[in-house]
Amino acid sequence: MSMSDSDTSSQGGEYKIFRQITRERLLYEMLRSTKTGDSKSTWKVLVMDKVTVKIMSYSCKMADITEEGVSLVEDIYRRRQPLPTMDAIYFIQPTKENVVIFLSDMSGKSHLYKKAFVFFSSPVPRDLVNQIKRDSSVLSRIGALREMNLEYFPIDSQGFITDNERALEELFGDEESSRKGDVCLNAMATSIATVFASLQEFPFVRFHAAKSLDPTTMTTFRDLIPTKLAAAVWNCLMKYKANLTNYPQTETCELLILDRSVDQVAPIIHEWTYDAMCHDLLNMEGNKYVHEVPSKTGVPEKKEVLLEDHDPIWLELRHSHIADASECLHEKMKNFVSKNKAAQIQHGSRDGGELSTRDLQKMVQALPQYSEQIEKLSLHVDIAGKVNRIIRELGLKELGQLEQDLVFGDAGTKDVINFLRMNQDVTRENKLRLLMIYAVVRPEKFEGDKIAKLMELARLPQEDMNAVYNMRLLEGAPNSRKGSIIPFSLKFDVHKKKHAARKDRPGEEVTWQLSRFYPMIEELVEKLSKGELPKNDYPCMNDPSSTFHRTPHAASVRTGEIPAANSVRSRRTATWARPRNSDDGYSSDSILRHASSDFKKMGQRIFVFIVGGATRSEMRVCHKLTTKLKREIILGSSSLDDPPQFITKLKLLTAHELSLDDLQI
């Protein structure tokens, strides 16, 4: 089985960003490669399973797939209409069930398709290859049989998730099951490894080692999650190194494997960027937002829009503070009105001025352009307005200030008590989030009877308090088994009198007080890039002296082989947000093409993988550090969670009889 010979690593050839490589492999290396011989000009059927259809939908649009000659997309598990005159492309996981269905489709006289081009998302077990080979009637109908080694969901231009939505529950639950956990970690490792196969990168594999205060302390499965995952990823990479043509034989990038214990605040605290606020406050379904638009009948129509990369306004503003985003949208609207004749007339008519026939004529002539532009702009004005209204209604500024002050050690128990007393109408979810942050910063306050008064004051049900208590399951330190919730493993200053989970970063300008918070991975990635990540806490699998447990002699990455980091303090204006003459910048091709121009002269890539769910603040930091360090930072995780989903998952850690659907925040 073969793989692409194209050079996509950060060490050679034209630099392409992560999602662009994924998209091009699917469209060109897979779909276009089937246009050979008598199949060159014929339409084909694309057959996928529940995982590969998500891979495809995150990477490509239906128009892209159609352009490559696919006229029909089918689900392998559903009963399908026989199309014996058409060829089929199978993009499937290498499971026994999928292979059995494929063989059934293509064997015998009544086969569903004329010819099959089969692409597996990850390495195929030998027994399944032999099973295919044994069926001689199918062999003659196979046009291609290849391993694509592409089994991840590219959710962002610099981010991906694996198919492990329930990883938090399976790995951190209070009923530890090492067998179930190992199955989860091995599947995760296979998916992570396909990222490196796709990009033709061979990483230094660093991981957060298990903490042991003394040799007699027993290490639990939870303590070893990053270690076990690093070992499993390493095994997959060794197979790629041995078997894949053109796979790098020396290290080309860095991978840092962490779990959710490294930062318990990031998934809970209110993140004040446009992107995070939209997903936190607007009850969006994924990236889908439903808004009302005026109609000819006078009754507003509901319209679904996707807040994704193809929208240049979204790309420009998503990582801005909500106040900056709102101000920018106001300026854009003002500029639009001043430059657009139709808009000026519309604007003037609101002042009660009469419209002349000439004015109406001008308005009609300008309307098509006016409608298209104002629709894109008014969508975001509508969204930002709704977000700001919710912030005011829920009193989030005062709550957000207290959250930040708690994290930075500028507020304590009295402040929390006063806030809860003075703000009885705070929502149940926001009170819970505040107490969860307080539990991380002041774990000693949640021992014994001390919690009773806070519970009574907050008027939270036991179900919610379980989420607070369950945070101890995310902390890998030995004391967590004694019933206390331990603050972050990374202590900045153990002699500091005030209780803080963060310290202000030197040299960082904070325009808004509510932008003070930063996720831990910002500091970790910067240290990794500089070669300053502690060797004992973050060993490297590539060095033979490293073991599966923390050792005093664990080796660090050979920093001499890594380009020096450059500091770029100015905030990047995304290329796709700048005016250009060549094209409109709205097609997926042009978005990706222009995005790549921001990545010229990049150093080696850094990959960070977080077991148990990543946050939008962590995604934002990866974009920020890409500009600052001149290295593409790619974030991976088992899921991307907004606070409500994360809290629901936390409750599930000790609620085995419930399902995700049963729990509401």
C-alpha cells in the first residue's frame, strides 16, 4: 500500500498550512487519482462511513467533491441502489465490518459497482488485507487499494480533533478501567499519527510525565495518560518510519502531549473573544448560527449561516475582544454607508427626507451590490449586538472581573461570598463556573464542612456540586486520591502569599482588563520553542534515556536543530481580510491560497495535543504564537469544548447511569 510522495513537511518545498494539505490530499491524491484509463471521464460514487464522512465535510465542500467527478455520496452502512455501470470510491476506516460490507458490495454477479477504488483512513491490519485478497471475484474489480493515513477532523486551519468525544469520561472517570482506557488511547494514537503521516512530519515526542513525590507513591492510570499516549503514538510513528515511502527518517517538528490536568481553568472561565462569546452565549450548533433576515412579506425569515473560514469578517474578528470586534463592525458600517450611494440614500431616507425619482433610480442601480455587502456585514452586527445584550443582561462584566481576579490572586473567599450575596439572580451555570474556578485556586476551601456554606449561598443542587468535586479527577497529583482538589501542577511561585493560578506575563500589553487571562499552553509552547521546557516534567520519547516514568535524566529536545524563535509583537492582520484585486477571496481555494502567504519562511511546526478536550482560548493562542514565534502551531485534542459541554462531561465522570443527552447545565 502506498502513500503520497509529495513533500509537505515544514522542512522542504512550498509551505502549505495544515488544513490546506489535508484538503489537497483528499481532493487530488485520493479523488483525482481515480481518473485513470476508462475511468477518466466518468462520474463516480463516493462511499464513506460515519468517521470518514466527517473528515471529508471538515475539509472540503460538496462543490469541491463534485468538481473531482463525484456525482453521489453514499453511507456504507445504508442499503444502496446498485449502479453497475458506475465506479465507486470507498473512503473508509480499516474495520472488519467495513471490509465485510465492501466485499459484499463488490462480489458475485450482482455487484453494486463496476470498479472500486478503495482508500483506508489508517493502516490496515494484515488479516483484513488477506481477507480482501482471498476473494478473487472482487480483486479483479479493485482499481486501487491504498492507505491514505488521514483519520482526523481538521476543525480549524491550525487545529484538529480525533474521534474521541467521550475521552474525558472514558479516561478520567471515577471508575478507572485500564482496558477501556487503553482502547481509547490506542485509537487516539492511531489518529494522531495519521496527522504526521499526512504532513510527512516526524516529531520529537514530548509528554507531561506523571508526578511522583516519592518512589513509594503508587501511580494510577490517570497519572499516566500522556505517557501512555506518547508511547502509543511513538509505536505508530516507528511503523510509518519503517514502511512509508519518503517518510522522514530524522525529526522535522515537535509534538507536546498534555492532558486536561495541565489547565483546569481554561475550559470554564469566560473567554471574551468574539469567537468564544458566540459559542458560549448563543446556543450555536457547532459553527451554525440561525438569524432572522427581513423578507418581502414583512415577516422575518430564519436563515442558517456557518461562522467559518470562508467568511472574511469572521476570520478577521474571531480572536478579537468582543468590545474591539463591536467597535470594528461599527467602523465598517460607517465606512460602508459613506462609500455606498444606495446606503447613503437608505440612510438619508430614515431622516425623513423625500426621495426623488433620480434618487430612487440611483438606489435601484446600486441595490444588488448593496444587498450582498450589507448582508455579510449586518449578520455580524446582529451577532455582536446580541452577544453584547446577553453580556449586559447576565451581568457578565462583573462576574468576568471576579473570575480573572481569582485566577490572578487578586480576589479571595470574601469576594466570592459578597458576589453571591449581592447577585442572587446570577444564572445557575455562571455560579457553578465561578465556584469551579474558586475550587482550582483554593482547593483547601472544599474540604470537609467548608463547602456547605458556599453550597447553601449559591443555591446549587448536588448535581452541580458534583462537577466541582469531579475536577479532582482531572488532577494527576497523588494528593488527589486523598480527597482534595489540587491546583495546577505548574506552580509559578510556591512562596507567593496570594493564591493564584496565573501570574501576569511580562511584556504583554492587555488592552482590556477582561483579556488578562491566558491558557497554560501559551507559556508551555513558548518554553518548548526556546528549548526551556523542564526536562524532568516533559521527557522526550526520541531519546533512549527517557522511560515511561519521570526520571531525573530524561532528555530534552535537541534545541540546536530547531530554528531560533523570532518575536513578532504586532498582531497579524489575516491576509484574507485585506483588500485584493485578483479575486473575491471567498472561495475555499482562494482562502487557503492567501492564508499560505502568511506562512512564508516558517520554522519547524509545533504540535500540541490535549487529552480530554481543548478550548477556544487555546485555539486562539496557537494562532497568536504562530505569528510571534514564526512557527506554525497546530492544536489537536480529543474534542473542542465550550464551557457548557465541558461541565456536562465533568458531571458524567461520576454519573454512570446518565448519558450526555440526560444532563442539562
